[in-house]
Amino acid sequence: TLHLIFDNNVKYIDAAPDIVAESNASLPNIVKVKVNNENFVGSRGLSVITSDGAFHSFELVYKENVKYSTYYDNKNDSSIKTTINVTTDKSTHLIFPKKIMYSDIGNDETLAKETISSSNILKINALTNEKVLPTSLFVVTEDKKYYEFIMNYEPTASIYTYNFCNKEDAAIFDNTANDKTLAAVAEKCLKKNKTISS
């Protein structure tokens, strides 16, 4: 999977028959690109028009191993620096400083992902062995920060938890329904000069 990140929202996409290119309504400046047929010969075209009127034209070729999984609008391609260990008999957890808006695995036949209840923690398990790994993982958090990883099958690793926060207690729990109920009760109590006891 390749992600194209533009400075402006995407208004139009046209891709060759072997290419699947789509944008996401919650992230309108990103185009996700996948191939229908691996190892296609030659190159394929992809055109994107963004809201500033710019026409972006790409020539895509298939490669087994790439050094990046994200292209930034008119800037250098990214460089994936973090390798994440995964295995079939242990879960890998990635903890982000903000809630996860979007995540995508390059080859979703090799890994299973799940955003757990705290919504800033991504749980990943390998579905198969090292013969089809490594693959890429792309994550966007609610503060619009982009994270790119290479997922590597490593059954003997000592680390399977990766904390990208500045503190240990980084789980964000989403109890908005409870919070709203408590706020409403507290407001009624304040208006009537009553107290809440447990």
C-alpha cells in the first residue's frame, strides 16, 4: 500500500485498471493506492486533482521492497525508520499520544489489527509466518500526525509494546456518554445547591 498525502483536499482521482486509488472522507487530503495484480509489467498512470486546482500525475511501477510507503505533496518521499516486531502467538501493542483516526496495513492478509477500547492503542497480531512479511503500517492520529512502520515477523523478540507517548500512563479512555451524564447531574446539583455523595 502507498499513501499519497497532499497539502489540499483531493477532488478527483483517475487510475489505470490495475490500480485501486481511493480517498477517505475523514482524511480528504490522502489517497490510498493498492495494486490489483502484483508484479505487473511496465508502469501505470495515476492522476489526482486537488482543491487548489493542481493536477498531480504519477507513473507507478510495482516493486517487491520499497524504502517508503508514503509520498508527501511536492516533498521528498518518507523514510520508514521504525521496525515493529509481530508474531503469531503474542499481541503487539502500539500506543499513540492521540486517538487513532485511521490505520492501514500494507498486506492485510498477513496481519490483523484492532483499535482497542482506549482508541489510542492499536493491537496487532501476525496471521502467518515470515515468508510474507515484512509489510507496512500507516497510522494517522486525531492531531493529523502520520506514523509509518515496517511490520516484521520476529517470534523471539523481547519487545512487543511500543509507546510513542511521553509518559507511561498514556491510555485514552473514551467515556463521553458517562462524562456527559455526570456533567448534567453536577449542573443540576449546583443549581439546586445540593451535593453528590457515594
